[in-house]
Amino acid sequence: MLKILKIFTVGALILVLLVLSSTPVLVSCSGGGGKGIPSPGKSFSADLDSASPNRPAASVAESNVTIDSYQTREPSGQDPFGLIPTGWIDDCPLHPKSYVAHSGRLGYVGFYLVTLVSPDEATIPGVQSYHLETLTDWGSIQVNEDLEETDSAPGKLTITAYKPECELVIISEIAAPDFISNLEHNLYWLERVGPTPLVIRIFYTPLN
């Protein structure tokens, strides 16, 4: 019975992600938005504020958004601009060499983070291995590898983990050449992680 329930849950998650990925990226305080993005009215890469794990970091579609008003934690070494939501999950440690560059809402109850790692500090497989090791207490973990790189869509690794009370999607990929320029504080990030860092997007959704 539990196995059937897990299969049903995975199917429902896929359906939700497909619906979210087809939703227009234009968002406001009531439905989405994020922190760590350019000021309202300034264009930036749509994938930064997409409430869907399906949109790649190489996306260059543009949109205007409004910054959301959810509460965030105090700045820290890995979160220099204080972007992590206060409601963020505690048992998903960030990669020790990563920095939080963006955060946003995932639907009405979830959140997501966009973190950056210098390619001098880690590799995509290394990032994936780290997260798999930190998620050993989760009941179900799936890994999807898409390592065929093209000019428009660099290869990526995706981890999907489940607990009865929540689900987590972690996507690791290499940023497109213009990715950094679309971030707020882009000169800071250019100096900290370079022009084409590893991008780790983490999507957290409570299921209760």
C-alpha cells in the first residue's frame, strides 16, 4: 500500500511541476516573486524567478517581477544578503562552498533558493554527491542525470527527495554566460564565483 502511495505521490508531483512550468513567469507579491533579483521593472533571466524546477539556468527569456515580502533570515557567511526564508527547511544543508544569490516562493507554501559555487571549488557531480550524502534520512530519493551539454542547454543533474511531510528537488548545472549579469549585486557575484559558476537550485514544498 505504501509503495502504491509513493507512486501516486510521484505522479502527482510530476503533474504539478508540468503545470507550474507552463505558468507565465509574471508574478506579484500574492503569487510568487523573490529576493536577490533586480529592482522591480528591470528585466532579468526568467529562470531566476520561475516557480518550477523544469526551467534550466541557461534560459534567457525575460520578464518583470515584483519583489515578494516574505521574511528572511539574518545575513550569514553563505547568505551574505540575507535571502534565506525563515520558513526554509532545516535538514537540507547547503553545499559548503555555495552562496545564496536568490530566493523566492514556490506556490503558496513552498520556497526555493538559487545558490552559486565557483567552478574552482566544486563540480556538478561533486555537488550531487554532497547532497545525496546529506539526504540519507529521507525516505525516497531519485536521481536524474542529463549530462549532454549543448550551447543552449548545459547538462544538469537533478535529485528529487521525499518525506511524508515534504518534497525536495535539487538541480545542479553550469550557468549560461549571461547568468551573472541578471542577478542583483552581479559585480559582487562575478568577483566571488566567476562568470560561469555552478548553479544549484533547491525547491522545497511541504506536503501537509
